[in-house]
Amino acid sequence: MFEDEMIFEDDPFGNDIVFEGDADLSGGAFFPDDALFNGIPAFVMLFFVIVIGIFLFSIFKGISRWSKNEQSPRLSVKAKITGKRTNVQHHNSHAHEHHHSHTSTTYYVTFQFESTDRSEFTVSGREYGKLAEGDEGMLTFQGTRFLDFQRHASEEHTDA
């Protein structure tokens, strides 16, 4: 008997049964030895690993920032508002025959300290509306987290 030869024997139910021999099962029945189709499962797996990795990295980064802020001391320092800006993001989606649009705005305020160092903080829309460039006062923050700004009355704001 040859080494590459397969031996079939009929079972009582009429099905062929392979007992011994070497069968070439590479490539599958539809695309034998086609590198493109054999590589797709690996590509899909790699894609999902990357997506899950990015998701886990984002979660880890957020928890790390929160933890660092929690461990930082609360500081109150004299500061002046030197800039304000917004970042508006538009989100559109289509579901069935309906069009949905959503907009979100992030508010930022830049403070300059007596040492001439500057820091930018994310603030709520309500806080953003209360603050004006040139305002001076006591800034309270913890790490990268804005907590409060108490404006000092200045001459240019009391002349009204």
C-alpha cells in the first residue's frame, strides 16, 4: 500500500469511513491554497485586537487621570483669565428614514498665574458664561480639574 493512499471501508449504513492515510486539508474546499482567503481570519482577529486595545487604553488613561487628580492637592492661586475657547462637535446619524443631528460643545478657559505660567482647564458652560478675558481672582484647581474661580472686583468692572 502507498503512503499517500487512503483506505475506505463501507460501514453498515453505506457511508465511507477513512481509516488511515494522509489527507491534504489545506485551504478548505472552496479556496484551496489561496493566501488572500486564508489570511482574512488573521486580519479580522488583528482588527478586533486593535479596536479592543484602543478601547482599553482609553479607559486606562481616563482612570489614570482621575486617580492623579484625586491624589493632587487642592490649590488656590491668584490668576488672570487670558483666553477662552470652545470646541463644537457635530454628530449626524441616519436610522431607517430618520435623520438625527446632535451637537456637543466643550468649553476651555486659559489662566495665567503670577509666575507667568499658563494652564487651560475644561469648564462647564455655566462657568464659561460667567468668566471674561481679563478677569482676575483666585483660581482653585486639583491636578487638571477646574474647581472654582472667585473673581476680584477690579476698577474696569466697577465703573459701570
